Amino acid sequence: MTEPNTTFDADGPEPSGQDRPALPPAMQAARRAPMPRGANRPTRAYPVVAEQDEAGSGPQLAALRALLHATSADQIPPVLATFIHDLGGGLVPARLADPAHTLPMDVSLGLSEPLLPYVDPVSVAAMRLARDLPHMMEDARLVIGRLQGEVQSADEATRDPLTWLLTRRAWMRRLAEADVGDSVCLIDLDRFKSVNDRGGHSAGDSVLRAIGAVLLRSFRQDDSCGRYGGDELTCLTPRLSARALAQRCEVLRAKWEQQRPECAAAVGLSIGVATVTAEGGRAALQSADEAMYRAKAAGRGRTVIADVSAQDVE
């Protein structure tokens, strides 16, 4: 399982002379340990620490401090990797692991390829890892939960709870940052009022949820889709021409006709498209709004580009 003449050294550059810290015995052993095939040399997530007492609390305290200072979930696995190394072990992909020399604990926490700690099974390092790593992993899971909760709260503050599109305020902030050459579309649900009249607001809500899902699946990750108000939806597409956006809107209309709920059989989409010019995003939105009303006046169920020199799409 091991490769000859390969040592595990995750400490990076060290001070020289009298400034060099005394490495704990477990770390000294780890530096001499052979590295299994497929194992990586991790980058330290926090500085080298010395043992503070016979129980070896130094690495635990340093790792806990690093966990508490993490600002994103992807910072957590490197902390665990550093902690494992400081206790005398290392990490190897689970698919390459030798059960006799690894602990059955996936320290990737589902954020990457499964990784298992490897260690000499007859060593103090193995005893310390078996004793301390489960507690550190539990602390890591709690921190990840907190960080993901903060992200979810931020999303909930900027997302419409019905369609999961950006709220009007959040979308308008994106529009204010639009560059010349970006494009914007305004989408109106034709005959949406008839759905509410026949099936009540619950039917209307189901239609809005459905169009929100279709919209999110139809645009790129860096596009900004929002609920402008009522049954009007918007999308800002960076670095996409009005013509290209109009073509994408036609694909959206086709998908909607295939996937719309039964109660929305008569609901179509009238769409106006405009390019952001030197006048800014709000001016482009106004042009898209005027183009959308032209689409309605022309018989609904079509995409109209604000530039009168461009051919409308039906």
C-alpha cells in the first residue's frame, strides 16, 4: 500500500534557528510516516502548535479555534486534515484505503470525495485519533450547519418564497449593476387572472411556483431571475445580446407550454426584451416593459425585442 521513500510533510516552510517551534512527538512521527498511494499533502489550515500538556490539548484547541473562525463550509475539511496530521495520521481517498491502516470515518463530511484517516494501527497516534477525532468531526458538523444556516437565511431574505426567484428589491439591485451589452426581459403571464377566478389563489400559487421552476431551469447560473410583481417576472442576462435572449425566451415559452399545470392550460407568456445601453438598467427595463405590451397588443404568446430595427420573435 505504501510507496517507498515518500514522506508526509504538511508543515510547509518553518522558521530557522531559535525561532523554530518544537514539534510535538506525534507530528514528528507523521513527518517520517510513509504516505499511501493516492494520499495528498494537505496545506496547513492553521499554524503549527506544540503540545500544551500530557493530554496533548494543543492540537485540539488550535483546531477548534480554526473551526470557529471558518467563514465557509469548504474551509472545514482542511482544518480536519491538519488536525489529523498533527495527531500523527494522514488522509487517503476511501477507494484506495487499506482497512488495516485506516479509520472508518469519512472526514470529507460530504463536501468532497470520501476521505479516511490512515495511521499505524499499533501507535499512540491511532489511540489519539480514535479518541479525539470523532469529537472534532462533531464540532465540524455543527460549524457547517451554522454556516449553511446563515447562507439559507441570506437566501430567504432575497428570494420570493413562492417562486424562489429573486425578490423585486434584490433583482433591482442586480439591475443597477448591469453593464452595457447585458440584456433584460420582462415576462407577463397571459390570462393569469382567469386562473385565480376559476381555481382561487391556491391555483394561482401553483402556477407561479411552476413558472418559477421552469424559469430557473431555463437560464444560466449567472443570470438573475426575479419576480417583479404579481404575475410579472424578470431576467437579467450578462453578456447576452437581445437577439440571443429573445431566442432563449422562445425556448422558455416552449418549455412552459409542455410543463405548465393543467389549471394553466390557457396561460401563455408575453415577453419583452431589451439591451442595456449607456442609459442604464432601468431604462432597459422600461424598454422591455414597452416591448412586452407590444407583444400583448399583437395577440399575446410571443417575444418582442424593444429595438424596432430587430425582427420580433413569434
